[in-house]
Amino acid sequence: MSQAPLLSKFGTQMSRLTGVRAIMKDIIDTLKAGAGQDFINLSAGNPVIIPEVERLWRDCTNDLLNSPEYGEVVCRYGSSQGYEPLIEAIATDFNQRYGLNLTGENILITPGSQSLYFLAANAFGGYDNVGQLKSIILPLSPDYTGYGGVSLYPEAIRAFKPSLDIDQANHRFKYRPDFSQLNIDENTGCVIFSRPCNPTGNVLSDEEAEKIADLAAVHDVPVFIDSAYAPPFPALNFTEMKPLFGGNVIHCLSLSKAGLPGERVGIAIGEPRFIGVLQAFLTNACIHSSRYGQAIAARAIQSGALANIAETVIRPYYQNKIQILEAALDRTMPKDVPWYLHRGEGAIFAWLWFDELPITDWELYQELKAVGVIAVPGSPFFPGLREDWPHKQQCLRISLTATDSEIETAMARLSDVVKNVYRSSVK
């Protein structure tokens, strides 16, 4: 039997699976073992392959293949900052759209946004030159599970409990930042949060986002706003929101939910003093991002096709899904059970909270598997929140990537399971 390799401290840390990635192994094993059993899989983070979106990327690819620049894009190294036509396309688009004055120095292209938060967390967070721990603050928990694995120093990640707006009569709720608890001070390295939020679909208001940025600006702390679901692309916001730019804010995009998850294109927009640090870090890590994905993205943004298809195809597709799920839950869930659906304000997931749940979220996940439904337990979405809070074991994330009929069937099965779980507890 081969012996496990001896790893460094960082090697041990980075070789561990965190968050949903640890659960995905069980999901994959379940799907493989369930020969003959049809599962409705509501765990996926992959976007749906929407024909109009795939066609856009095929057309951009054909244009690249037939252009004289193909060899320069694929057969040459490039700038660590990113493919120049893509940087120019982003600057032009955002300047026109939002009234900004961006130049190339304000923009960095990374291999997906997950790598961008790894760069940020370890450039600005962790131990400084005198041994002081600089925290990586997640101001609103729950938030993206991937933040739990971005720092080489897990103890640096610190999250804060939210306040809950609860509409008991309609079985809805919403998380809000609890500014009475949120602490950003001289020992904060950086702040990270998603808007719209994976997993909850929450959209922090313009005022809430600005207040967080202002609190951090007092100590010159950079604020990375994860805008993987935000306008202008993929524009997966179902409520009005204004992206935030400038000062200590680094606006972070991803093209994954705009149909390019396989190409890993992340974008950071911010002041050159922050972008320069991230670029140096990126250069040391991987020289530069893949240029093929950047080249087809440049075409889609330059033409205006990506922003248009985001608003007219991608957003309506998922907005319809959340409406179908809401209607199915309202129709089938027992009225006497304290279940609450987070208000669906964006992203491609729904988030359910079961107050006073008699079992854990992991046990509920197992009960759902038994009736052919796979969802994701909520507990991995609270990275950095160390206090014992029962709410962390009372939630489920549900993907909106299934078909309409699958969503309706799965919600009916979920309702039956939840009904039995609560009623069994009072016998």
C-alpha cells in the first residue's frame, strides 16, 4: 500500500476539501450507486446550457478561429494582466454603462473568480510582517461556501451573524447585515461578500453595500464584492441593484454564469494600487489566465451581445424557475410548519430555512435522498462563523437548474418529508 506523501502545513491545509466540495463526493457516490433509481438532482452549481447562450459562444469561437489573431491568442504567451482587447472591451463597456473613467490599469483578468478571492485573501489577509493576524471579514453569513478555502490561514476568516427579517404569514424571510455586530478595524485585511448571494439569492441593498464599504474605508481596507451574478452580465438580479465602484471597492466579475464556466474567466475592477498587488500575485502563481476564453469574451462584450442575452435570456430563464419553485412550495408545504423561503432576489439557487428543525440539515439531506431528491445541506455555507447557532443546521440550498416539472415534483416530495419530520418529533 502506497504511503501518503509528507505535506507542508500549507499543503495539508490546501489538500482538504472544504464546504460543498466535501458533500459533492457523497452526491456523486449516491448517483453512481443508485443504479435504476431516478434522482432529481437539485445540487448543481453548473448553469443550464441555454441554447441561445451556447450559440453566442459558438459564434464568438468561430469568429476567433477564422481571424488572423488566432495564433497570437493560443500560440503565444500574453500579459499577466490579461488579454488587451478584453480589458479594452470591459473598460469601454463599463465607462459607457456606469459613467466611469476606467483604464487598463484598473482591470485584471484571473482564471475564474475563485482564484481571485484566493489572491485577495492571501495578499491582504493572514499574518503581516510583524506577526499580526489580519482578518478576512465576511460581513453577512451565510455566504459563498468557497470563501472557506481561500486563505492559507483558516483562522483569519471571520464571519458575522445576520439579522433576520421574517414574514411568518407568507413563509418568507431575508438576511440583513447586523451593523451592531459587524466589526471592521485596523486588524482587518480585507472584506469579501457576494451580491447577489450564492447560496441564498439575497441582494444587499445599495445602502447596505455602501455602508460596508464606508466602514472599511476608515481603515483603508479593500472590499471585494463578488458580483458573479450581478449586472451587466450575467445580470441574474431579480431586483434593482446598483454595482459599486471606486475607492476601496474591487468589483469582481465572473463569466461562469454567463455560460463560460469551463473557461474560468474572472475579472477584477478597482484602483491600480489594489489591482497591481493582485497582478503580481497572479504572475507568480500562473503567469496569466487562459487567453482563448478571454478572446471570445472580448467579442461578446464588444458587440453588446453578452449584455443583451443576459437581460433577455439568462435572467428571465432563472427568474421563471424561482417563481415555479415558490408556487410549488406555497401549494404543497404544510402551513403549520415553520418553514421560510429566502426572498429570491437573484442568483440560481433557492434557500430554505426550517425553524426548530427536529433533525440536522445533513439528516434532512439523507431523508430527501431516500425519496429521490438531492439538495445541499446548508451548514457548509457559514464559513468563518464560529459561534454555535442552531440556524446553521436548519437550511437547504436548492438549485434552480432542474426542469420545471422536476422542481414541482421535488418540492412535493420535500413537503412530504418535512411534514413527517416535524410530526414525528411531537409523538
